[in-house]
Amino acid sequence: MKTRVCILLVILTVAICFVPTLALAAPAQTIQVSGSMQEVIIQFALTAHGVTATGTDTWTGTLAGDGTFHIFSSDVIDLTNGIEANVISSRILFTSEGSLFLSDLGARNGDTVNVVSTVVRGTGKFKNATGQLVLQGLHTGTAINFTYSGSITLAH
């Protein structure tokens, strides 16, 4: 009988110790983000895979910081008039609260640029984050001025 009581007490003690730990785990939080971003192309090339480019960007608004991007490929429809589809790129945004790693799919029609940017991972506040941003931009020749909006779900 004493053995059963001791075992029961040990089980209850272990359960009580772990329950508060589980209760402290914060639920995921979704935040709405919006603002503007200016993208400047540093290196550009036309390859067998379409346009490739590398550059920097500056973000303001809910997500503030500096970043880099790389366009891997695109389907060039009309290079003279700036018409491209399936523009595949990735970007990293460095903020004071952590970094966001994004995977992009976009299109350009003349001066209009539209991109869907998916959050694939992050660091700091954005560790294990998921989400999606919509970027709408205007190509000015030397830069692309975007507005962005979307939601990011923080894992912790």
C-alpha cells in the first residue's frame, strides 16, 4: 500500500511540475503589416533563364530595416517594354527585432510590378514565423518603389 501511495505521489508531483510549463507556452500571434519598400538593383543580367538581378532594399512602416534580394529567373515576354512573368526571387529583411527570409513570385508589366512574398523562416522575433505579403510597385528606372501589406504569424 505504501508503495502505491508513493508511486501515486511521484506521478502527481511530476504532472504538477509539467503542467505550468505547458501553460506558459505562448500561442501563435498573427500581426498585420504594411508600409513601403524601395528596391535598388545593383547587378543585372539577361541569361538563358531570363532576367537575374541582385540588389538592396529599404523598408519602412511596420517592418523597418534594410535587406537584400536576388532574382533567380523570369520568363521574359517583351524585354523592350518590360514585360516579364514568373519572376522567382528571394529576399532577406534585417530588422532590429530579427530577420525575415522571404520567397517571392512576381510579374512586371511595363512600370507596374506585383509580387507575392511568402515568409519561409526568420530569426529573433520572427523565428519559425510564417505568412504572406503582397508587394505592389512602380518601376522608376533606377529603383522600384513598393507598398506592402500582409500578415505574419509569429510562432512564439
